[in-house]
Amino acid sequence: MLTQGDAQHLGGCKLAELTAEMISRWQAERIAAGAGRVAVLHALALLGSILQRAVESERIARNPARLVRKVKRAPRREVRPLAPVTVERLRTASRERDAVLISVLAYAGLRPQEALALCWGHVRDRTILVERAVSLGEMKDTKTRAHRTVRLLAPLQEDLRAWRQHSGQPADGALLFPSAQGRPWTKVDWDNWRRRAFDRACMAISLYDARPYDLRHSFASLLLHEGRSVMYVARQLGHDARLTLSTYGHVIDELDDAPQIPAEDAIRAARSGSCVTGVSQEEAHA
């Protein structure tokens, strides 16, 4: 998105003063400063849209953003699903709240923003209703603006039941994972969780270069191991079948002719060698 810092960088210029050279220099400076290429491209697209509106309203003669040679996207990293055994080791190395959040990400395939927007009323007997996402501390619609229900695997159901009891049986409208202030997480809250909880758990089990988003891929892998169709997996993840096939094609190829294993059985087998220990409620919310 076009961040506040980006706006300040170009905000002193009038629309008519913006040139392709200025925008190109801004793009190069953002990349040099360490900004992600995808974020810069999104910001450039937003800027181009604003300038196009200005052209259409005859405030400027042409859109200089169209003349800018856009930075290339970084090579796409192939997804690397974490096996249930690895997920369980991460959970064992985590505090209770963090272990449950890892379960939701790995065994329901929710995007982090979707998991952090869950209220207890969204957890049903057999499914989880996904209809919101957290963005910068505020509740928004989901990424695709489409609502869905996700299959609730029995081991995850047990984790959630225990976490609700541990949390004092909160009402249906309460968040599963509130911030320390009882509100939806901000970006700072998420960054802190990733650094202090997820990354530390990874280090504790000697797991390197893993990301929380890899847990979402773990859910997709579990479903594919069951022999589920691409359409089914796509519906569970909340995106279209073409994206599912392009993202998980190498996983599907690897599973060709492999024995089918129910997802719940795979998780229980992993847990038979792991024991996630509980902690006090004060520690869980630290």
C-alpha cells in the first residue's frame, strides 16, 4: 500500500509537477531503503490510479506513472509446508496461547489476519466461519471479500475447547486472540509475536527460514494427503482453483500414488510423540 512515509516523500509535489523520472527515483530509493518489492509495486499501482483519475478529470495532461519501468518481482519461493511433526514441535516450544494460534494457522489454513479476527461465535461444531480479517488493528472484510467455512479438524477442536476454558469461557463475541489491551492486534502486535513467539519457537527446534504463513501451506498439504481435490482445497483456503494448482502443483506431484492419510490421523500420530505443556494465563498473555 502507499504508506504514510511514501506519501510524505511525494506529498510536497503538485500533481502537475510529478514526472516519470521523479517516480522512478522514488521507486529506486524505496527499494534501496529495504522496502519489499511487492509493497513498492502496490504503492506504485495506487499512485498510478490516483494520477489516472487526475487525467480523467483534466487536472493533468498525462499519467507519468505509466512511463515508469516497474521493478521486477522477486523470484517466487516455492511453498514449503511444515509437516505435522514439525508443527507439533513448534507448539511444544510455545506458550499455550501461541500454541493454539499455531494450531489455527496450521490445521485450519487461515491467513494470519483471518485467525486474529476470529471470535468464539465463529467456531462451530464442525466448521469455522471466516468472514473477517484484522488490518492495522481494525476489523475488515477478508482478503478476497468472500466468506467461507473451514472444516474443523478434531485435534484443533480440542485445542480450541481447552483454550476457551483456560481463558475463562469468554462470550461468543470475544476474540480468540485479543491483544494485551483486549483489542484486535496491530501490525506492531503481529511483528512482536512473530519475533518473540514464532521465531523463538523455530530457533528452539532448529527450524530455520520458516514463516508463519508456511503453516497455512501445512493445512493445504494435509488435505492433499487425504486425496482431496484441488477444488476442495481451494474452497477451504479461500482462493480459486487455478491459484491452488499453481501454488501446490509440486506438492500434488510429490503425492502422486502416495497412500492417502486422513488429516486427523496425521495430526494425532504427530502428537503421540509430543506433549504441549500449559502455562499460566498471565504467561499466555505476556
